[in-house]
Amino acid sequence: MKNNRRYVAFFWVILIPFFFGSCGSTDDKKEIKAKTPVIHLDIQRLDRAIANCQNEKQIDSTLQKHPEVLHAYFSVGTNRSTELAKNFFALFQNPALWKFYEQSQQHAFFGGQALENELQAAFQEIKNEFPQAKIPKIRTVFTGFGAVGNFKTQHLVVSDSLIIIGLDYFMGKKGMYLPQNVYDYQLRRLEPRALVGQILLLYAGYFNKHEAENATMLSDMIWYGKSYAFAKKMVPTLADSLLFGYTQTELAESDMFQQEIWEHFIDQSLLYKQDEFIKAKYLGERPKTIEIGPACPGSIGRWLGWKIIDAYQINHPKESLAEVMAKPDANQLFQASGYRGKAKE
């Protein structure tokens, strides 16, 4: 690596993000939580384990103990662990990479137990809301954006049984190095404090019922909206800007002009469009939704989907999050939400 900021390869996965208030009385909630056993989250910091190894053999031994990481994150079997271990050892001999790794261990990034505590709290809340949920194993790695040779890496792997986190991809704008081809509007969701929320936005898919075949714009909007509700419920203290990737100004103006945003969707008859190209303009990864206006942030359809779900939850306070997530009929949710572009009074 060079000493100046370097942009290295990055594998981007579309993310999603926002709000929910759970149902029932406070006493009901306490009773439910009292009956939910405390989970013991299986988190292993392989980033630290590998960095602390003294030679290739020790790294290989560590990798051999975690074939799930070899397969799911690096897309190889144990037969290539020796090769990967050799590359890892060489990588951590690089002074620039080592400084980058040391930065990741500062408290402002992933030092101490802050990450473990946040994940424990979030998955405990998931277990409270969804008692039948599988609690996945969690593993962390640090590869310098894939600087370990011809091995696939990415920022997140999320399944219902295993989550692998590439911590180097979540160092944010203050990180010594940045992944390649990541723009400012995306980087906001790659801050260290955004990590748990972004994991949950992907993990929400295991609870989020959706009529995916011939999906309309509205159907996709509602799917995103429910995912935001899930993430916000599990991490209620997380800043909205870290979920949406919007600046504070964009959040404020979107809320202020939501009637105009809504009217654009109605005037252009967008809600029941099925054309993927048209849907991508409002739901896809873009810095701005220029079809609405030069200042309108990208993926505004996702945000609007959250507003619909937010309105639905306000109008149906007795429904649990699990019940809302289990409803696949987007049009039914929309009609029952009563949302027509109006801000909450």
C-alpha cells in the first residue's frame, strides 16, 4: 500500500434502512422479554486471531478451524487454506496494512467489546420479537480489501446461520484507506457505527415476506420499508443517516417535501410499475433521484416505503413486528396504512 489514501477493490451489496414501535402494553413487553432466554451469541474475532499469529502455520491452523469462513467468505475449501495463510502472513508484514489494522482496533472503530455488545443486544431483541429465530454464528476478518491474493472478499456475508464481516470495509471516511468505487453517499453506510444496522437490514430478509414474482414498485417499496422497520426496532439508537446513507439535510428535506415526493409517484403512475429500469431509478443505488429534483436523495422509493410502513404501524399499534413482517401483500399494507404523502401530525 502507498502512504496516501488508496482506493482498493470493493464488492457492493445493495443495502436497505428505519422505524418501528413494538405492540402491546409495556407490561406485556416485559412479560414476553422475561420469558425469552438470554442468548449466547457465538462471535469470534478472526481478524485478531490471524493478526496475532506468529507464522504461516499458525494462520493455516486458524483457518482450518473455520471452514465455514473459507467457504462462505473466500469461496474456497480447506485445500487452499495453506495458500491463503501464506498470503495473510505476508499481508500482515506490510507496515501500511499493519497500521490500517491497528487503526481498526482503536475504540473509535472496532476495539474493545463495543461491536460484540451491540450485536449481542440486537440479536437478543430479535430473539425477543421472533422466538423461533435462528441465531447465526458471527465471524470477523480483515483482509485489506482483498489484498490476500486471488481470493474473493466482500464487506458482508449474511445468512440465517452465519454472518461474516469484513471489518476493513466498515472503517468509514476516517479510515486510513478506502475501498475502490465507493462514493460519499455510500460511504456513510460504511461507518463503524453503521455496521450492526447494515447487518440487520440484510438479516431482515429472513422474516420479510414478499411477493417477489412480477413485483411492482409499491411491492418493492414496502419490502424495503419493512426492512427499515426491522433494523430500527432492533437498534433503536442508531442514527437514521447511518441507515439510509442520507445527510441530515437530506433527511430533513425529504420529510419536509414528502408530499411533493408522493405526488410525483402518483402523477407518474409509478406505484404499480413493473419495469425494472424504471424501478431502479427510484429504488437503486444512486446519489440523487434526479427525476424528482436535483436535491432529492437517491433510493427515495425505499425511504417512501418506510413512510408507508411507519404510517401502517401507527394505525395498527396492536400488531407486532413479526405480524407486520409476515404480511406479503404490499397493496393491503398500503391501503391500510392510510398514507397519502402526509407527514405525521
